[in-house]
Amino acid sequence: MSASPHADPATHIDEETHGSRKDYLIGFVLAVVLTAIPFWLVITRPLASQATALIIMAFAAVQMVVHMIYFLHMSRRAQGGWSIMALLFTVVLVLIALSGSLWVMYHMNSNMMPGMDMSSTG
């Protein structure tokens, strides 16, 4: 008597939460393209360095989304939406920490006593 892999509900894999070969291939191609374009921008330097840096950051953000959708299978349906809620909570916490740190560093620099140059030593 052979046991079917779908006979036991504990071992049943939800097909909706796991991608197909086509999904993985689409994700891989997108990841390669989203990596190759920034490399090309850095190697050929067709734009100013600040514009190149902004474009690379935008491509990095898009690539994170591609990885979350195609490889981590995060969607509104996955785990009843809790994975997306956890992601949003993490993003909010990181943004608060980064913006707060930058704000504190800016104000510490601008409120420093005149004549106190921290770059030179003794």
C-alpha cells in the first residue's frame, strides 16, 4: 500500500504559497536584470555620480520587492496577511531609527560650540 503525499494533511504543501517553476524563472530573470543595469551604470558612468547612486538605490528597492514576491512568496494571502504586516512594522521601525539618527547627528553637528573642530586631534 503506497501512501500518497497528499493523504496526510500535516505533510500537505499548500500550492498557492509555493511558486511554480515559471515564477522562480521570472524572479531569477528580474533579479539578473535588476543587478545588471546598476553594474552597467557604474562601469560606463553615463550619469552623474549622485544620479547613479539614486538609481542604484531605486533598483535595490525594486529588487527587494521582487525577492519578497517571487522567492519568499509574501503576499496579502500568505499567512493571513501577517507576513506583510510584520514587514510593514519592520520598515516603519527602520525608518524611525534611521531618520531619528540622522536628525540627532545633524543637530549635534549644527549645535556644536564654535571653534570645536572634531576633525583635528590635539
